[in-house]
Amino acid sequence: VVPGLELATRWILDWCGGEPSEIVVAGAPPQWRREIAFDPGYVRALGGIAMSEQEIVRILSRLGFAVKAGNVLTVAPPSWRLDVEGEADLVEEVVRIHGLDKVPSTPLPRTDAVARPTLTPGQRRTRLVRRTLAARGFNEAISFTFIPRVHARLFGGGDDLRQLENPIAADLDAMRPSVLPSLLAAAQRNQARGFDETMLFEMGAQFESGVPEAQTNVAAGLRTGPAPRDWLKSAHAPDAFDVKADMLAALEAAYGAPMTAPIKSGAAAWYHPGRAGTLALGRKVVAFFGELHPAILTAFDLKGPAAAFEIFLDAVPEPKAKSKARAPFAPSPYPAVERDFAFVVDANISADEVLKTAKSVDRTLIERAQIFDVYEGKGVPEGRKSLAIAVRLQPRDRTLTEAEIEAVAQKIVAAVTAATGGTLRT
């Protein structure tokens, strides 16, 4: 350093003149003279390449390293290689020159142990429901859990306990009592921009009161605008049956099996009366579904109709354990028999009640019961309707005689008549 400084000073004086000061040296020159004990076998151990000692010495020497032979090599790095500090650095230099493409690919060892799950049961359930709704064509929305107080009042909220003292925005001043206001506001923004067809869902929290225990986890979905038409069906406005199918699919994903809980007519006040339903287990409400009330659509300036569902995930039973093996498919060798029945019942009697009553007559023999016609009008008294059902009998051990078929048919008629107060239509 000092000789170089003196040479530079002489050139400056020769060309520019001036008077030099005394030389001031700060610090000390780095100690670059050092020796590293290097075992040639370390190239194979660390780099995975088998090389002769002569080849290793040749590479290091050409890079400016001084190498002395012995039981192990003694390697002295050159002055300009202050980055070389140990055996690993020497292996890197040798492998780099020899060729990184020649380093073999060796997979890491694996164990047979099964990794422990990192998600909680609730998180796994949420993920399954989210994937199911996305597969049905819904887009997930993520919104604030705060909504305008005027909207909260439409869904049973807006009280002082759920009012925010310091809202993040003037129109986000209440904790939401339902997820639907957030989805309705998003749908309204879409309609304002010309997107009438909306399929949105959100999985988040809603607040039934102002205490922490009242926070519930909900999966809610909303359909607005006509459904896309295809070669199977024409475009149609969303209705209760569309969102019922969405709700049942999401519940099956959450529960692990189809839910057979009864569905009752009617739902919360923000649903359309007569076009909505409630799925409940005893007194515990699991889900609402149906078309939304026209007053709700007017309040959100939303063109209808619109249909929605709400699933209260905390009320869904724990996922049903799946059996390890399915029962073998064993079709009956005996012919099935199908009989049709038409019952005249009160208009408020649900088809589900009629079907369940018919199937309860003989669950081992009755394989299926389904509705194929509903009629109200001429020939049926006012306030009543005609429900036509098809019942399929499938014996397993014999061919049914006409007398046996007639006996089962009479039991079905008697059971439905007693349960619903209806009559057999002739």
C-alpha cells in the first residue's frame, strides 16, 4: 500500500505541483498468510464427486493456491482470496472448476412416518366447504365484518351493544348480525357496473349480540341475476331450489355425508315468506335458505330476484367418520315393483313429510320414494293440493306376489292418511 501511495504522490507532484504531507497509515494490513489443512477425501464427502488427489492439487495450484503434500494437503490461499477460510471453501473451488453439472443429484432420506395434521378440524371443515362452493361456480368474497347501522337493523342488529365507538369509516359503524349484508352490498356494486349475474360466497364471523360468545362462524352464499343457459336448460332466475342444492352440497362437505335433517318451511325475516326454508337438528338451526324478501332488495337497491343461504358452521355436527371400505354392490336378483299414489293434502303439508311417512312403512322393502307431480287447481278443493309419489319396492329374497304388493300399498295409504289428514286421490 505504502509504495503505491508514494508512486501516486510522485505523479501528482510531477504533473500538478504542490507539497506533500506526512504519510498517515490507519489500521493494519490484513493477515492473508494462512494455511488450511485439507483432506482430499472431503471433496467426495461434501461435494459428492470422486476425484484423485493429483486432480485436486492441479486445480488449486492453477487458482493461485500454494499446496504442500503430506498425510493431508496444506493449502495456502493467495493474498487476493480473503474469502477462503476453511475446507468447505476449498471444496467449493474444486467443484466449481471441475463442473457443477457433474455433481450427482441425491434425494434426501424419507421416513415412513405419517406427518401429523397441522389444521384443526374446524379449519379442515372450512377448507372443504370453501372448495365445494368454488367448484359449484361461486366466487369467494372477503369483506369487513362492519356494516352500516341501517343495514344491520334489517337483519336484526344495529343495537347499541353492537355499535362501534370508533369506526374505521362513517358507513362501517355496526358489527354485522349476518354475512348477507356484506354480500348484498357487493352484488349491488357489481350490478351498478353492469354485472347482473352474481354468485358470491363468504366464510366469516357474524355477531348475534355484543358479547364475545355470540360470535358465530357462517358460510353464506348469494345468487342474483339469471343463471347461465346451456344446452340442458334455459336461463332462469335464481330460486330457493338453486340455493337449497348449494346449501346441501356445502353441508355434505362439512359433515362428511349427506344430511338427512328435516327441512321446515319458513326462515328468518329477511327471506321471502313461502319461498324459504330452515334446516334444523332439534331446536338447533343449522341453515337458512331461500329467496330474499323484496324489502331487503329495495333497501340495497338490488334488482331481483335474489336467493341466498346461510350455514351456521358451529351448529353442524362433527364430521361423520368414513368407513374404511364400502359395502359390496349386490343387486337383487328379484324384480322390483313400482306403484304410484296421489294424495290430496292441505297446501301447507310438505312433500318431505309425505315421502318420509311412505318410506317408514317398510324400510327394508321400500327402496325409494319420490315426488313426480304437484297439482293445485280444478278438481282439487281450495286450500289443498295433490301430491303424486312413486314408490319402488325391491325384494331381496323372493319375488313379491300381487297380494304382498297390495298389502304394502294399503299400509302406505293408511300411514300417509293418518300422518297428514289427506285422502287418496282417485
